[in-house]
Amino acid sequence: MVKNKILILENCRQTLVVLRSLVNAGYDTVIGYHDEIRDKFVLSSRYTKETWLHPALNEEEKFIEALTAFLKRRGDIKYIFPVDNAIISLLTRNFDQISSICGILMASPFATEICLDKAKTYDLAHEQNIPLPETSTVRSFTDINTQIGKIGFPFILKPRTSGKSLYGKKCIISHTPDEFKNHFPKWPENHSDLLLQKKVLGFRYNCNFTAINGKIVGYFEAKTLRTEDYDYTGSAVNTVSVRPSNKRKHYCELLTHKLDYTGIGIIQFLVDEEDGTPYFLEFNPRMGGSHALPYYCGVDFPKQAIDVHQYLSGEIASLPQYSKDYRLGIRIHWLFGDITGMLKERRKKEISILQGIGWMFRIIISIFRASHHMTWSWKDPLPTLVLYKQEFLNIVLRRIGFR
């Protein structure tokens, strides 16, 4: 049996980019899913031709057993394309077993283990003399109070492990002692330690790349204008493509070279508003949530991930020459995340009615200024429509007390 299909695992908004990219490039795909309701937006895509129902990712032993059996039974799955951190972390722990059956389009377990541990990536950045916000590991309220005494307010608390959250947020920002008490009432469960950082004012820049043996061969930069949270944490909802920065790219290459990184990834920097210093934020060994933007700008990272694997396995003699130029000033808007983010902040009383009205105006402006929208495609409209239908039903169910 000829191996010619790609199994895409973990469904989130960037899954649509992977699916559309690979199908348009001529590949056959299989979409893995666990929850037919939650994953319905991807399953409803016109590009979804074949699916595989699997156990939940948090049931690791069952999932790996089912995945192994599926791959052996099928025989036509050539690659696994893991989309987000949860599946990448799981495959990292079971890499030898699964990679002996088919290729996995991800970085080495050594590199991914470091990337998914923020404390280790901060150590790595420090070794390479890459600017970092003042950072420390804290394991108790005593540690936190000690660091507050050293750096003062404002500061940020974040999980050590990528993909985890603190009280439903990526991180917690405290500008005053009262804010800290309100946002961090007790030590969170399932967190033995946290990272505390001095807050830096600035915009977040996403450096998307493809690397082979540490050398960056494909590169794209974008600036996050707004996020789904009022405090500029969380996922981006409004992003614009920008000219590559030689300094930020150099910092990225220092990190990828040190890890001997092969595959696609995204490194984030927070650029200081006053002096332009790019402070390292995190290194994600995966596609970012806004990867639809480089795709629309002519940079096809899912296809590049396959090219790299085929080159290293000897299937192609050389890598394609990826253009360094891409469309600048192109905006993409995630309307669904923008609206649900505003509703969530209002429901939690994180913003006032007046701030909510201002947010609505920014949403309207973003709709008209954006060249593209995160999940929407005129050729494939159903996934976006399904997302809105599901959220509308959630709102109704919450109103009548079922959720």
C-alpha cells in the first residue's frame, strides 16, 4: 500500500490553515477528532474528506494504543501533522514508538521538551544574551512577596509549562497589591511553581519560521495589535504582517541553532515601547494561532514542514528556495475570538460598560480594515458559520441555566 496521506491531530483555528494548505498542495488528509460537537467546525470543512475518531488526549495510554493500532491497520498514513501543544507534548513522550511507524512533522523530542518548558527557554535565551524581562521562579506566596520587594509593580505571573493556564488566563498581570489579591486569591492547583516577570510595555511580535538543523530557511514576522483579553494577554485577534527585523531574526537563529531545531515554530518577543528592545517571551514548537496570516501573505509553513521532512529523508534532492519577500501591512482579524473575548471580559466584570462599547467600535473598525479573517474563506465558509452557531447555542444555554 502506498503511503500518501497525512493525519492531522488536534483541532483549533490553525487546523483549518493546515488542512486547506495541504489539500491545495495536492495531499490527501485525515482529520483526527475526539468530540464531534467541539470539533465540528473542522469536520464541516469542504476539505475534510476522511476522519478518525480517537480517545481524548488526556487519556494518554488509550490514545497512543489507538493511534498505534490505527497507523498499523491503515498503512497509507505517511505523516502525522500535530497542530497544537497538547498533541505535540504527548507525541514527544511517545516519539520512538510512533515515529517507527510513520513520520511526525515536528521538532525533535529534545527540542520540544525545552520549548514547552518556559523556564528552560528563559535559561536558553539568557545563555545566548537575548534580552529578557527580569524573571524568577516562585513556589509560594513568600517567594512572590520577596520578588515584589525586588522588582515592584506591575508584574506578571505565568505557568511554567506552555499550554497551561492560571484561573482561565495565559498569565495574570498585577499593577497594584489589590489587583494581585483579587486575581490571585490562592495558590492554583496543578502548579508546583510559577514564573514571575517584570512587566514590559510594548507590542507582541510573532516570528514564524521553518528551520533545518538549526538554520532558518523560511521566515515571517507579524505584529499583534489586539488580543482576546483586555490586558493584551491571550490569543491575538488583530494582527498585521511587518517587515522582518534583522535583530529579532538573529535572536531566533541563536535559539534554533542551539537546539539544532528542525521544523516549523514561532518565537515571540515583546518590543519595548520606549527603546525598541525585543524581550524574549516564548518559543512554541508549532504553528501559531494566527498562521492564517503568513499563508495569505504567500508563506506556506505547512507545506514547508513537509518539504523539510522529505529533504532530510532523501525523498527530494534539495529544498525549494523560499522567497524572503511577502506582502507587508496585511491585516487579519479573528472576529469570533474578538466577540467572545469581549463577552467573557464583561461576564467576569473585567471591563466596564464604557470599555465594552469601545471594544465594539474597535471590532467594527477591525472588520473593515482587515484584508482577511482568521477562519473565513469564501471557498470554505461552513467552518466559520458552525463556530458562530455553536457559540450562539452556548449563550442561549447559559441564559436558561443549562451551562
